[in-house]
Amino acid sequence: MPATVESTTYLELSEEGGGAHKFYEVRLAGAEVTIVYGRIGDAGQTRSASYATPEKAAAAAARKVGEKVRKGYAPAVRGVRQRRSVTRRQIVSSRSTARQAPVLWRFASGAPAFGVFVGEEHAWVGNQDGDVYVLTHDGTVTGRFGLPDGVKCIVADDFWLYAGCDDGRVYDLSGKVPHVAYEIADDVDIYWLDIHDGVLGVSDAGGGVTTVDHEDEFQWRRSGPGTGAWMVRCDDEGVFHGDSRGVAMYAARDGAPRWSTRTEGPVLFGWQESDEVFAGTGRGWVYRLAKADGSERARYRCDAGVFSCATSPDGRYVFAGDNHSSVYCFAADGTRLWKLGTGCGSAYSMQYKDGRLYIVTTSGTLACIDATETAVREAEGGRLPETADIKAAGVERVTPAARVATVTAVPAAPGDGVVVECVQDGPRTRVRVVTPGYDPSWRVQFPKEIRTAGARYVVAEVHEAARGGFYRARGEIRRLL
């Protein structure tokens, strides 16, 4: 019997000036080819495929190496080049001289925090240690996820909740265990993320904006006139992008430019409502712009650079947080109603819900502020509620896992789950629904790291995307044996 042929080819592509910095390794062992790829210095992602004969496997391995060499990869020695540092937002914060805001409760997450989302029952905070905590609206900690690197932001897309991470991946937090939903190209230095109906928008350090579809495939990229793009917001019609020069809109489908509006100072944060976008700038302004044409509807003046902004759902109030640890409330026409100090750092992100303003800060605190008129009047008079300091003792830290629980029986009833199958489609492993009643030609948005060709899984729910054409998995995932 002939000996099994084994070989390993290791390649790297590293560009100057902050460009690509990634590796690609091809391992051949008999009739199996294993690909390991990712950012230099990381463990990377692994994909394996089996072939009919060792000769066919060797030919496939040679093709993969040749494709990468033509793209600029070159042989290298693992470990010589080091992992590049990730751009993290500079922590610049001063103490507020304003009266203290009426903070109902506060939770110290342990590291500076950028990510916040407030839903109907819970609030999420994500910090630079990769921790994402889940709290009820009264401040009880009910869950904790542990991601591999710092959390850039937390965004919601209908039922789904995602955390953008400094490791270049976006994690789905909608289930009990976080799973990788998207992987951003290695040459994109992520600043902010947004997701709408399964399409990911990414703004980056170079002032560019990139969109990625539900199958994690590149759609389009555009470069704005500035740099440091901290704002990206997405809807059915467009992608709204803010950089050091201002705010621009690009068509959602193909990235065609629609309008561009200059701002006084670089855009540091963006918010959106149904027909308006809001941009906070480093020179203390919050702009209220019409989505249709970028025209300015109002402008709100803060006393320092604006790190974050938000609105009430009816547009009656506009909120902002500056880099001097103050928060503001404005009437829709631009009238400043109040300014108060947070007492726990500058608000890097914020969200208003049901009379409360939730902020996450440079100190890593998630604070719940009573933003009702009565509470604010009391605070301006120096009368504050007793603030509860929340602890998270005993809450288990759940980390991403490439393995899932197993089940041996096909669901007996429609409400017991939906069966999906992984199928090999050239170099990619895709997912389709096999349970009757679904379109088998549609793909399923499904965690990347647990896809194995030929494997079947039971998903709690599968929903049709709002724009049609594909399904989205939701809830617990178990492998069908």
C-alpha cells in the first residue's frame, strides 16, 4: 500500500500602510485537504474537504495555493510576522461640571464600553474586554457572554442581536451560545457596524464603507472624502455613512452615491429613525438630516465634542453625550432643555426607552438615567434618587463554541424545530432547509463555524428575510445524529 502523501504550504499577504495582513495554509493528507486562514497572529478558521482520490486532493491543493499566489500571497514562516494592533477608540474624558443626572442604577462592566442595546425586556452592554452582560430594566444581571476581543458595538436586526468584535468577526447573540455570523475582510479596520435584514454595513478607519450579504459575501465598497468613519446606519433604501468630512448616503443595492452633506467637525457617532439620520460631531454639534436628500432639518449645540446621540421614538427629544461626561436633552427645534453630569464617565453610546436614557461609558458603566421631566427638575434642584450599584456575582460567562448539542430524532411537530442541511457548493459550505413547506432553493443564514458538509441540524426557528430570497435561523441549534 503506498504511503499517504502529506504536505503543508504556508502563505502570507502583508501590505504596508495598514493594508491586508493575513495568512493562508494548505494541508494535504492523502485524500483530504485542510485550509486554515485568518489574520496573522490569530488561530484562524479551518475548513476541510475530502476527495475521491489522493491525486484529486493534491490537484485541488495545488489550485488553492496557485490562486493565492496570484493574489499576492507568498511563502513565509509562521510566527515571524506578528499580529497587528487593532484600532481602538481613544479614551478621552473629563469630569462634568454640571449637576448630577438622576441615575436609577449603574453597573460596572469592568472595562470601557461602546456597545449598548435596549430591548423590550433586557439591556445589553459590551466592553473592551469582550464581555457582554445582559440586564433587566431594573438592573438585574441575567446573562454574560465572553467574546474573544473588545466589543465595537451591539446592533439589533429584527429578532436578531449582533456584537461587532475587534477580532474582525460579528457574533450572533440571539441564542444561548454566541456564534460567528460574519467575518470581515482582513484589510478592513472596523470602526462601526450596522445590520439590516441580514446585510452588514461596515465603516472603517480609512473612511470607507463596505456591505456584506447574509452569506458573508462582499457586495460593494465605497470610499468617502474623509477618514475615520465612526458612523454607519442601514435601512431598506440606503447606507448612511459618516466620516471626518460629513455624512453621505449610498444606495443599499449597489452603493451608488445619493447625497453628501458637510458637517462642522468630524462625525463621531450616528443614529437613525425612519426618515432621518442624526450625526454627532467632534465640534459639539448634532445634525438632524433628512434621509431623502441630506438636507439639514435642525442642529443641536453641545459644549464639547459629541461621543453619542439618540432620540425618543416620536422625535420629540434628542439626546447627546459629550466627552466631558455630560448628557443633554434638546427639543426637536434645537432648544436645549437640560444638561447633566453622568458621574461615571463620558457616554460612548446611548439609547432612550420608556422615559429612561441608558448610557455606556468610558469607565465601562451601564447607567440607567431617569429622563422624565419630573426627575430632571428634581436633579437640577440637587435632589437625586438613591442610585443602586448592580453586581454580577455568580453569572456564568458563555463563550463562542464550534460545537453544539446533539439530538437523535427529527422533530415530530412543526413547532419542535426545523431541519436544515449543509451542502458543499464549490469552495463554500451553504445551508438549505429540508423540512417540508420551505423553498429548498433558498439559502439559510447560519453560523459559519459549525457548518460541516453533509451535516444536518435542528434549528428552533427559521424565518423568511423581510426582502425575501433567503431564510434566517433563530434560536437554539442542535446537530442531528
